[in-house]
Amino acid sequence: MLEILREFFGFGGYQREPEGFMSWQHLTFVTSLMIVMTLLAIYFGRRNKNKEDKIKNKVLIWAALLIDGFEIFKIIMLSIINEDPMHFLYDLPLFLCSIQLITIPLAAFSKGRVKEAALDFVFIFGLLGAALGTYGAGNNYSSYPVLSFDNVVSGITHSISGFASLYIAISGLTSMKIKNLPITFIILFFFGISAYIVNITIDYNYMFLVRGDGTPYDIFYNLVNGHKVLYPIMVMVLFIVYIILFNITYHLITHKKKENIHKLQMEYIERFSLYLPYKNRIEEEMVYILKKSLEENIPYQ
């Protein structure tokens, strides 16, 4: 048992060889996480859809506590495993997917427009981060075994991020108000600037602003030949474009849905109006049938 735990946590380094990025073990593991994530989001989202926001928010509070709890445990364990108390500098919540360690609690515990913007931020980036941090985590799954502490905890936290995104959408917590977009951009720029400063300070690659590291960002890194200014600007521009396109798509879909509901309502009103001339006659017939059934002691149906 001790040997199994030592190998899982990677004390002294992993003895097993990594199965590899996009191996069947990698795909099976992350797909299982995505299925569980989706089913839980559907279950809790549908259960709380018609409840007040205070009830809906309780699920987000639990999601915030869990994602931060797992991450704090991971930071402590990695510091112990690496025998370096400063190792936490390489585990700060400054990746696009790990930003949810801050924005999910912000969405759960804040109020007003900040809460609305945080909810929208989690909705917009949560599922994307979950996909990139599981299916797109080429560096992780090329470096560590699939069932290892690094990949299991990473998979769980990314799944919680995706769960929060889906839950917000299904339960109806989204606002997606255009007036809150500046707050969404401020959140993004805050993390982007922080990541850039930390990258320069400790020579790291938060938010993949330095290089792609086996993620789809490699496409853009190679496009500009790794230019130290153009590449990070391109990454941030991509985030902005994604937010704008996401908002446009969302509003187009919801507008179309509202149009269809309005059309259906008008059809029902039109059909019901056809029976209005006969309203009095129908009422008279119902009264006659009721009287007749009482006189003949026949149950009224």
C-alpha cells in the first residue's frame, strides 16, 4: 500500500513511464471525467432551475470550496514532494483554466454586477478551460502517468471548472449583460498582466504567454516564430475575440429562442380566440350536463 501511495504521489519521481498524450489511457480517463462532470451539472442544474438564486448559489459555493480545497492540497503536497517551500510560485492560479480558482469563489460570494460578470466569466471560460486542461494538456500527459497525483488532481479541478460553467448555464444563473463586458475584460486583463509579470520574474509560462507547451497555442506561437511581444498580445487578443464571439452567439441563440416562444404564444392566443364566440354556449352546455348528472345520480366526468 505504501508503495502504491508513493508511486501515486510521485515521491522520488514516478517509476512508471507516461502513457502519452492522446493515448487510450489519457482519453479514457479525461472522457470519464467529462461524462461525470456533465451528468452532475445536468442533475443539479435541472433540479435547481426553478428555485431562487440563493438556493442555486449553494451549489456554486460547494464548487468553489472543492476546487480551491483540491488546489491548496495539491500545492502543499507538491511543496513536500519537491522539498521546496517556494514551489507554490509555480502553482499560482494564473493559467486560463486555473483562473477559475478565483472566479468561481468570486461568482459564489460576491454581489451585484461583479457577481454577474464573474458568473459570466466562469460560464464563458469554464468549459473551454476544462477541455484544454484535460484533452489539450499535452505537456502533463507526456510528462506524468495518467493515474498520478499531478494528472488526477488537475483533472478533478478542471472538471469542477467545467461543471460550474454548465451548471450556471442550465440553472439559469447567467446574465450575459452587455454592460458587464467591461468588468469581464478587467478580470481578464488583471490575470493577463499578473501572469506576464510573474513569467518575467520566475521564468515561467502562466496563461501560455511565453510559449504553447504542447497546447493548441503552439499554432499561434509558430505563426509568429515565438515573438516575445507579438505572441502574448496575440494570445490576449484571442481571449477577447473569444469573449465577443461567445456573447454574440449566446445572444443570437437566446433571441431566436425568445422569438420562437413569442410565436408559439401568439399561435395559442389565435387558436383560443376562435373559441371565444362559443364561450357562453360552452358554459351553458357544461351547466346542463352537471345538472343532469346530479338529477340522475350519475358521476360528473
